[in-house]
Amino acid sequence: MLYCLDNFPCYPCQLMGYNNMSETRQFHHIQYPRYGAMLRDDSRGVVVCYNCHVKIHTKYGERKFWEMMEVDPNIYAGQIYKHYKENIYEKKKPKRKHTRSSNRKKND
């Protein structure tokens, strides 16, 4: 999700009032709540700075980190994925070409 890294600040820092557009940012795939096997999906991720990413994975754990922030990261993840789909994905999506041959007979 390079688009998100280029266009969005660190989400936790933004909530705390910091503008971390100059810091190294990473895309964190949200891993909770888990329903069966963990599938990494770009629609379930947020932009975080290196320091926040380390806190999520080593200091607090994901559930505790987001509880301390008092937010549900899935809501924000959905918003940035929607923004991405509306502005980038749909524009790059190849249009389907008509593949039916005109000389092929139709079965009636």
C-alpha cells in the first residue's frame, strides 16, 4: 500500500496530535479480531510510524495498543482503503475487452 504511505500520516500519532509525515512510515496489517486463519488483506491495514509499529508488535501487543488509543483501527482502515479504491485502484483497473469472436456461431 505505497499509496497510503505516501498520502497518510501515522494514525496513532495523528490521534495524539502529531504530524508524522516526515517520519518513516510502515503499513500495519491489522490482525485482530481473528476469525480462523490469518489472511493479510490490504483493506485491513493502517499507516503507522516505526516507533508505533514497534510498540504494537513488541511492547504492548496489538489489542492492548489499540485499546490504549481508544479506537477501533478497522474503521480507519476501511476509510483509507475506500479512499484508495476511489482514487487509484479503479483508475488503474484494466477495462475488460470484448472477447467473443464475431465469426463464432451462436447455439440456438
